[in-house]
Amino acid sequence: MSAKKLLLIDDDLELTELLKEYLTPQGYELDVAHDGEAGLSLATSHKHYDLILLDVMLPKLDGFEVLKKLRTSHLTPVLMLTAKGDDYDKIFGLEMGADDYLAKPFNHRELSARIKALVRRMALLPSSSVQQNLKLGNVELSPPAQQVFCANNLVELTATEYSILHLLMINHGSLVSKQNISEKVLGKKLAAFDRSIDMHVSNLRKKLAAFSPEEKIKTHRGAGYLYLVST
Amino acid sequence: MSAKKLLLIDDDLELTELLKEYLTPQGYELDVAHDGEAGLSLATSHKHYDLILLDVMLPKLDGFEVLKKLRTSHLTPVLMLTAKGDDYDKIFGLEMGADDYLAKPFNHRELSARIKALVRRMALLPSSSVQQNLKLGNVELSPPAQQVFCANNLVELTATEYSILHLLMINHGSLVSKQNISEKVLGKKLAAFDRSIDMHVSNLRKKLAAFSPEEKIKTHRGAGYLYLVST
DNA sequence: AGGGAGTGTAAAGCTTGTGTAAATGTATCG
DNA sequence: CGATACATTTACACAAGCTTTACACTCCCT
């Protein structure tokens, strides 16, 4: 059994340090983000996490917002942590799609036990199923099968094309730079005069256009690409 | 979505009555057992439960014992309830294989939210992992005998071929990576340039094709294999 | 309007994954 | 100790698809 990867999103430096020291020897790999945006970005990157520990009070984007956005594309299990122990918060978090909820201050062993319980349960799921189906307009994306439907037709995409579309759809309505696409999809920095991203986008457009005429991927000259929101 | 079936094991008549009235209108079917033995017997019966709510203090067989015995044969999710709020108990329960732990007295809405969270998570399990005989299209798989029928003809498969087919069929409609196949079927990490999975898949296709022409196992270049859903 | 930088896309080239046959290894059983 | 059955490795041809090249075009700035 390979080491389980956890993502801890919490701005309390003392706590994150402590937890890192506590959890690492137990055989977990722990990544840490100190604000909501960084956390969300890591959580939705192509790196796979088995569990996310999410604080509620966070700079930039609070825990509930992170959870909400995460759940539009990913089903990664989430254990929420909060200073506020009040029931309403707990219930709200769970209703929003969290898997567990623990109030600070917590017993480290209880946290450890709850992490173990969640990871144990998740191990029964095929890892591919942590990604949510994504539907925007008439384009539907099914991560477990890595399939895309456009106007209910199966569109045959290559792995790279699929990844790019997925990335753009996750960030629909906001701009994604070529650098970003290159790093997240191809795993390498974008070289100068590198046209491969353009090529993939071009092919993607062509394939989608075969089923649906309206333009879905917009170019922002000098900046990147943008998946148009079309409710 | 059919009604979720819950099993409540608790000797507190007042509480069980209350919970029944509270949970039934929320769309759950609730069975109740008032002692450990009866609970275990129901839990291990052929009736399928989506979730078990298990009190710790029970006549005849206490909650931990019930959990321990249940886990020898069943992976049904368990939410433990207890009057004792102490951490040690919680940790002990979770370590023993419980999925969640809630101390009495609890907020009904929190219980409801935690039930919902667990049920929601469980719904992601591949549908067929519960059922015994897998039949998809004209291919039927009978695990006890390790036999496969295709268009009602017995297909002679080797153990490995059978395992691969089984894995793909359980995850039908989702992509299964070669790494995954290698780890789950052969019990070892996929080495670079290892072609053995390809071999088995090739043989599997050949054997199935002898009885049924249509393609069932699709290759996703660079990603893995996918068993096509055929209603 | 002119020019440069950024972009769309076709076509060619090249890398890499895949299908399959055959050879080699390995376990089981009489 | 063979004989058999199966798993694995090797080898090679092939095809998919990623990348590069090339060139036309568009946008934007001056």
C-alpha cells in the first residue's frame, strides 16, 4: 500500500507544523496550503489527494467557499476543521458535501482515527471516481470514463485534449494561461515558440464544433484561453 | 434513487422511537434491533443495509463486539452512538472499523447530516460491487464458480484473465488504469515496459470475440482500459 | 496604413503505446 | 521427473497522437 496523500489547508502555521510532524511518521504524505485559493488550486490540480483537511477560517477564500468550488469538479473526501464548535456550522459543512467535521481544539488521536476511517473507506472506491461529472451547456464531461459528450454525442478526445478541456471547464468563466495549461496538462514549462497547446486547442475546437456550432473556447490574445459560461 | 435502508441498534426504546419518527419522513427505511445479538443477526442477514447506527452500550453483545464480528464479513458503513463522550471510546470505535462516531446526546440535525454524508459517499461505490452475479450485455460472470458465460457459452478463462475481466466489469463505464489492474490483479506494481497486462487483455478479447463479435473492452491510449456499458 | 507579435491550422515527423505471436520462465500434478 | 498449463518476457510491426514546422492570418500599437 503506497503512502496516502493528504492536503491540509489551514492558515495557522503552528498547527500545520504540528500536524505535519504528527502525521508524517504515521505514513502520510502531507501537503500544506495556507490560504483558500492556494488550497483550492492544489486540490484541483492533477495531483491526487486521498483526503483534504480543511479549516473554515481562511484568508482569501473561506473553507465553505473552497468546499463549494471543489465539489463542482472533485469528490475528494474532505474533513473540515473549525475553531467554532457550533452545531450549525457542522451541519452546514456536512450538508455542503464535507465527509466529516471536527471542532478545534481536537484530540490528535481522534483526528488520526477519523483520517484513518475515511481513508480506509475511500480505499474501497476506484480512485478515478473522486472526480465529479461536469456539465456546462451541452457539453458533459465524465471523468471516471474520461469521456466527453457534446449535445449527447460521444466525442472521441485524446488524453491531452481531454485534460485541457477538463482544466478549462473547471475554470470556466475565468482565464487560464498557456503556461498554466502546459504545466498542469503536459507537466512541463511552456517553452518559447511552443505551439503544441495551440494545436491541441485547435483540435479540441474542431472536434466540439462537429456537434455544436457555438464557440466555447475563447482566445484572449497574449493571455490564455477561456471556457465561456453558458449556464 | 430508491430509499436508503438503515439499521438502528440501540436498546433505548424512547430514542429508537424518536429516531424512527425523525428519519422515516426523510426518506429512509429504518429497521431497529434492541440488543447486540439481534442487531448483528440482522446486519449479517441477506438484507442489505446502506448504513448501520450502532449504540455502544447494549445488552447481550456490546457495540464494539457487534462491530468486530460484523467486520469479519461485512463492510457496511457504521456510525457509532454512545452515551460516553470520552475520546478514548471514540478513537477505539473508529480504529475498530467504524466510519463515524457521535456522542449522545446529539443534535438530531447533526445526526441526519452525518448519515447523509455517509450515504452520499457510499453511493459512489461501483454499483455492482455489492451484487453477486454480474451480467452486462451478453456476458455473465459468476464469482463463486469463477465462470464466465458469453452469449450463453461457457468461456474458459485462466485465473488472471478472469480477475481482469471481473475488475473491468465491476468498474464498467469507468476507466481502469494498467497500474490499477496490475496492482489489484497481479499484486505488484506495474514495471516500465511491462507488457503482461496487454497480453492478458489481448487473450481475453480473443476468447470473448469467439462468441460475440462486438467490442467490449476499449483501450484508452496512455490511460488504461474501459469496459463498455451495454445497458 | 504598416509592421510585429500572437494565433489558427494543415501537414509532416517522430516518439511512444499497443496488439499479437512466439519464446521463455514457473508452478502444479500425476 | 516429465508433462501440462499458465504467466511473463521478448520482439517487432503498427498505429495513435504529441510535437514541430510552415505559412497565412489577425490583432494591436504606433
